[in-house]
Amino acid sequence: MDPESGTLGGRNRGAESSLREGAGEPTSGSTADGDLHSASEFTGTAPGSSLIAISDLVSLIYESAVDGSRWQALVDAYVHAVGGQRGWLVLNSGPRNGNAFVFWSNWPEGHRRADAEPYVADYLYQVLTRGETEAPVRAIDLTCPAEQSKQSGCRQELYASLGIRYQFSGVFLRSAGSASMIVAVRGDREGPFVEPAFATLLPLMPHFRRAVLIHNELWSSRAQLAAATVFLDRYPHPILLTDASGRIIHANSAARRTASLQDGLAITSGQLSPVFPEDQTGFVKALEQVTARGGPLFRRVEVRRRSHQTPYLLLLMAAPRTGVGSSESPECAVSVLIFDRDARPELDHAILGEIFHLTPAEARVTGKLGCGWSATEIAEEMDISLETVRTHIRRVLSKTGTARQGELIALILRTALFRNI
């Protein structure tokens, strides 16, 4: 998820907690002058009437779980629904959690960092460390002596400057060191939050909880996918993930580049296929074999090339079944590793240098050795003498603790299989 509306820092300690709001213009519902935002997008009703239907809010909650840009619309609609003047939504906040997000509704722009952030941070600290667990939903008068005794100076100043007296909050997800909550506030003129507000929030609480759990799972999955994509793109060999019919699920940059040449393999309408019909038959048969129940774990396929270079070798390996789909025929993915025996992929010199404490020149020589270059070829490519190359190799052998070039190459291939991009 792209946390455009704000990110909660990872060093929250009471009123000193840090809330960092995203840059850019206020989003819908976050007006600069602090006026209550209209909820006409949802029902067109005015504050104080039946307001927004709970079903509309439930729909928005689950939209937000999968589309982070909808959290802002949700908090705006919710604050309007309970008759609040302002409000905020915080997901996964905690003193040691740097993956939390904060969304504001109708806060004057000038109050956000200077005033509202310490207020929110102080309240989070109270929830997390002072054991505020009387009820998951609370309506309180912030001016009563018991509540004022809990407030920091910054909170009392904020209440006075914005005319805040009543607070209505729901903590819908708590775990060790973090909490997710939604809060609405209003002033003296509007009076305390009473039964209609409770009737709105209470049925929403389990939906908020489930939505945040979905949000967390998707956020984690997307982060893992992004990290995996980076490393796969630096892998020296073309590798793809397809379904049982050869339709592409993912292809690394080397695979996309190889397919774009259409020299033996092509990706057409999202489908991987050899360019020669006879090879296509063998490829389809291998797919069927590795995806069949009880079939082989892998199959080798040779694919001829239009350039008449050495044919590609494809290694097809069945990935674990995901269990998605019917019990009779769950989905099965296939990893396709493409070997070009004529290619000489470049290993990442920077990584080699970092791992083995090599100079840039030593790292370049080492990378080429790992890709099968001879000392003579390296000298010609780098425009240096053969003796200089041999000197670099001797130094690399010393630094890596290896005695022979073959031992060095084996070490390189075990530790630095990344291409230079």
C-alpha cells in the first residue's frame, strides 16, 4: 500500500511520539479551513439526520482493505456519520512499529504537525502503555477532571484552540505494542456523543478489525513480492513463473529481454511459447507432465533458435500447489528456467567487491572469471596486459582464501549469482 495520507514513525514515547504526514495537497475531506466535509458522495444527507448508511461504511471499509487510497474517504464518511467535527484513523500504531498509517479528517492544515500530531501520539501512548481497556468503544468528556489529569499540556492547548470537548473512539485491533483505532471529536455546541454514534460504530468494529487484518496481509505480501522481484531481476538467468498452460504469472527482466528477441522463445498475449511448432508440442507436453498429480518434479526441454545458435535449455519445475480452486483441480504453477549456453551474463561487480573486499578492477576480473572468461579474453576486454590480469587473480585468490581458479569460481557461484545491471 502506498501510505499517501501519512506514516507513523517507529519511536513513539508518550507525547514525544512522531507522526509524519505525507506531502502534497489535502485529500478529499481534509480541508484546509477545517469545515466539516460533506458526505454527499455517499448519501447526500446532512449532519444530524440518518447520515450515512452502515452498509455504505462497511463497503468502504473493505474497499480500503485492498485499496489504500480509500482509507481517507472512509474516515471522512465515518466522522460525518457519527456527527463529528473532526477525526482520525490510525492503523497499526505502536512504539516499535514503523508500518503504521494515520489518516486525518477535517483538521485545519496548520494544526496537523504542530498540534494534532502530539495529541494523537499522546492518546496512542495512553491506549498502549496505560492500559486503557475499559471498553473498545468510548465516549468521553475531555474537560472532566479525571480526563484532564491524563492529558498532556499539548493536548489541553489543542482542545482550547479547536474547541474540542467530546471524544468518541473505538480501538478495533490490539496486539503486542500496537493498536488500530478510529476517533471522532466535536465541541460544546454539538454536545456529547450519544446512542446514534454507538449504533453506528459498534456494528462496524468487527469489519474494521477484519479489514485491517486483510490490509496487513496484503501489505506484507506486496512488500515480499516487491523484494522478490528486485532479486529475481538481478538473477543472471531468465526465469519465469507460469500456470499449467504456460500463461505468464511473473517473468524477470532477463526472461523478458530473451523473449523480446523472439529467437526461439516468445511471449504473446501473456503466453510463453517456442517459436517453432515442433518445439511448442514438446513444451506443452512437458508442462502437462510436471503439473500432473504424481508427475515428475522437473522436465528438460530443448528449444531451437532462429539465429542457429546453440538451442536454449528449459528446465520446468512444478511449484507447490496453492490449493486455490476446486479440490479436484487446485492451481499449479511452473517455474521455467532458461539456459542460454552462448550467453555470458555479467555478475554484479559491486556485490563481489563488497563480499570479498576487492578493488573495482579485481571485482571486474573476478566477475568475468565467474562467467567463464579466460585470462586472455579478460585482458582483451578490459584493455590491460595479461600479466595485470594474472596479478589481479593472485590478489583475489589471496583475499578469498582460495588456492586455484576453479575453487575461486565455485566460491563466486555460491555467493554472488547476480547480474550486473
